[in-house]
Amino acid sequence: MTTEQTFLITYGLHNFVSHAPDAGRNAFVIRRHEGADMVRHATSLIQGSYGNGADIRLV
């Protein structure tokens, strides 16, 4: 299990956030069908942990 997968599981984001390495960056894909509060929470956790090294996409 990768560090990113462990991160998603630890914070309970694995049900609606996925991760894929993308040209040396970390691409996190958040499914919009979750509530706005959960999307905001996931975005905040990812930015706090990965900073500018994260590419967050909403689909």
C-alpha cells in the first residue's frame, strides 16, 4: 500500500477520493457526489499534507 493510499484510508477519504501519480505530482480525484462539506474537508486535508505537490481534481 502506498503512502497516499494509507493517507486516504487513515482519514476516511478512500470512499470518494482516489490517487494517481501524475508526472511527479500527486493527483487526487474527488468525486463531487459527496456533500460540499466533505469535499471541502478532503481538499483541506490533502492541501495540508501535500501542499503545492498535490493536484486536486473534482469530477
